[in-house]
Amino acid sequence: MIEPHAPAPPGSPPHWSARGGPGGPAPLPVRPGTGRFLVLAGVFVCAACGLVYELELVALASYLMGDSVTQASVVLSVMVFAMGLGSLAAKRLRPRAAAGFGAVEATLALVGGCSAMALYAVFAWTGDWGGVWASGPRCLLVAFSLATGLLIGAEVPLLMELIQRIRRQDAGGAVADLFAADYVGALVGGLAFPFLLLPLFGQLTGALLTGAVNAVVGCALVLGLFRRDLTRRARWLLVLGNAFVLVVLASAAVLVDDFERAARHAVYGGDVRVALQSGVQEVVLKGGTQGRPLDLFLDGRLRVSERDERRYHEALVHPAMAGPHARVLILGGGDGLAAREVLRHRGVDRVDVVELDAEVVRLARTDPGLSALNRHAFGDPRVRVTTGDAFGWLRGAPPAAYDVVVSDLPDPGITASTKLYSQEFYGLARRVLAPGGRVVVHAGPVRSSPRVYWTVESTLRAAGLATAPYRAGGRHAGYAAGPDRTPADRSRAPRDWGFVLAAGTRPRLWLDPDGPRPLVLTDASLAAGERAARLTRIAGLPASTLLHPRY
């Protein structure tokens, strides 16, 4: 701890020793008030950077592994625990607070700035995100969370020492000033991440830029205010260390586009035609030209494969269309493939499509492969597309407005989709059904996730609907499409789709004899799918609600 060199008269600034012992004074190059302001400004910037690192790890873990609640809980709990350890470890650095703070910030800039690229590299080239937490990539996530938390936790004791180095004050006042700057910086970092860094720079470049800012501010604060507290050798080491960090971060930023292309090739193969970040999700299209089958990936999960999409969409749409079907609502279905099947039926007057991602709809309209696959469904004048959240849209929809509601949404095990498989959501869907109307729900795979599937069925019944569960087989198993992204392990990919047809009274599961003949689905396969689904029934499962999700 730095001590005053000699007692000072009341009201006069203390006379500080350069290294905490008896020796020559080390006056600051600025007035004490200016020095305190600069230290608090450094606290502000470092806190903003620290929170960006935390959010970056949470976002990337959720994107790569799904189940954002679990990933956020793991990352944040490990990081907060590590912050406590870092604060304790920093006690040994207090006698050399300036040098220690400079070293901590340089290391934090390197670790935090490179964390996103390192994690994505491991995911892309190993694909090993399934299984237990002992797997390598998951341990790497925990290691980054631990290291980042240790370094962030070490900042506060060192900054407290530095702010007291400028002007001694009571501990309560110093803590209040320090934490005020820290929390305001965290607010700015938390808002900058989703509204500035992600849309403008993306996850990888945003993390690298944050690391560069962190390194520059930490080094400038130490060398600008406290350089006389450091030996000549320490100053050179700090300069060279930060220069190394900046060179690494700058080199990574220059190579980030090549890195993303190489990683995308490792994940999806070499036939990627479209890859974009829509603001909602990552959208990737591969194939669809020159006789190659089209695949549509959303956030790395296979949502449409030309190899098997007809089995899925025919099973989803045609049983629900057996009955009155003049007015149809499709929730999701931005690829236009469910609308294609609906439009095959005579007597359809209007089809409303509610899709969250406008970029998916744009591709469905304009991409030659996808628009050919959906037969230019969105060019039909009967189809009206609305961009928005299905839950919010249903709350404002008129009652008894639709004969058929088709819920073509991602698997319920993906956290972002959980509210769209809740009792409240199905209550809203029931409200918009006309008398005699039907709702059909994609409920995830039956054989690999029976508990999830039958929870969906139980939730529909809890919303006051009678149900007819069924499944369809023949699913392409090249990639996992559920919550866990495991392209390297095809054995765990689901092999079927589960559906639930529901209505106010027990619905009949059949194909309209006067309707179009599906190319794959038959009455016999539909009946077999109903029997196969019922064999997996798990009775007594509670319904999933907004406040108590059970997927």
C-alpha cells in the first residue's frame, strides 16, 4: 500500500512516495482534480469494455449451443465467481498498483478481444458442442469466462489504490465514486453491444475493437498519470506488451473476413451461396442451383432441406386443410414453403404470413433457388406477409378470423421459441380460430425428444383444444435442427418430425379427398404416423407457460 512520505498540514495535499516507501516524491503531471477525473473516466471505459466481453460470451454461447437461459447462467455465474477471486488476488498487487493495473488491462484486452474468435474457431473445426460439460469447447467457454472474470475483478482494488494515490479520502467516498463510474460505464457497454457493436461490426470484429479500446485506455491511464510510479524497465514492458496486444488484435481484425469464410466452409461445406446477419439471426443458403439440393440454415440450424422439405410441409399443412380453409394464418413460414402447400388447395381466399425475419422473406421472394422451391408463393395476390413477432401479432388479431392456423416455428427446445409453445400462445391461437377451425403445430422430433413433444401436446390441451398427435418420418439427418448444433455427430440428429393437430372438438386426422394429392403423404402414412406417435406417449406432463417454461 502506498503511504504518505511525511505528515502534511491539515488541508494540504499529501506528499506521496513513488513506490510506497521512504524516497523521493512522485508528483502527478496534472492537478489532483484532473487526475481523479481521468482515473474515473478510465474506470468508465474499462467497465464498458468488461460488460461487452460478458455479453459477447453469453451471445456466442447461446448462438452456438442454444438454450440461452442455461448459457447465460453458466457464463455469468462463473464470471461473477471469478471476479471475487480476482479481487482477492489483486491484494498482492496493491503495492505496485499502477504496474499491476496496466498488466491486467493488457491481458484483459487480449483475452476478451480474442475470446469470440477462439470459441467460434473451436466450434467450426471440431463441432463438439454436444454431450457433457467435460467436452473441450464447453470447457473453453468456462475457461474464458473464468479468465475474464478474474481480470475484471482485479481492476477494482487496483483502481481504488490509484484513486487514493491521487488524493486520500474516506473509503466510503472513494468506493462511491469508483462504483458510480463503473456502473455507468457498464450501462453504456450494455447498450453499445446490441445497438452499436453487433449491427455495425458483428460479434468477432466488435470483440476485437473492444479489446483495442481497452488496451489503449489502460496503457494511456498508467503512462499518462502514474509513469513515475514505474521503473524504466516496467514502462518499456508495459509499452511493448500493449503494442503486442494491439498488433494481435489488428491482425485478427484484418483477417476476420477470411476467418469467417474458412469457418463457414468448415461448418456448412463449400457450397454456400448466401451468408448474412439479418439482425434477428444468421441466415445461410447453400445449394439450390445446378442441380444441387438447397439447404437453409438459421443460426446454424438446418431449417429447410430440399431433400426432405416436402415430407415436412405436406405433413404440416394438408391434414389441417381438410375442412373449411378459406382464410389461413401461417405463423413463421418465412421461406414460403408452407404457403406453397396451402395455395395448392382450391377455395383459399386469403393467406396471412407472420414472419419475424424480413431477410428470410426477402430471400424467399428473390433468391432463385428458394423462390423456385416455394413456387413464388409470395407473389400470389392472396398472400399477405407481415414482419413481426407471432405472439405480439396474435394479441392484436381479430377473433374468429381464420379457418386454419399453421404454426411453422422452430423447435420448442430453442429458448427464443419457448413462448411460442406456451399455453398463453395457444390460447391466443384458439381465439382467432373460426368455429370449426383447426390449428396445426410443429412440435419437434418425436423419437429423440418425446418429453418435449408431449409437453407441446399437453399445453395445447391446457389451452382448451382437443388434439390429434402424429409424426412424419424420412427426415434428412445431415445436420441437427434442434437446440443443439451438432453437425459433426449425425447420430444425434433427429430422424422425424412431430405434429399436433388441434381444434375445439376432437379433430379428424385425414386428407381431404377433394383436395390436391400430396406427392409424398398418403392416408396410410398419416395413419401410421398417428399410431407411431401415440406409442411414445408420456402421460401427466404439465403444460408450459410463459412464467414456467418446461421445454
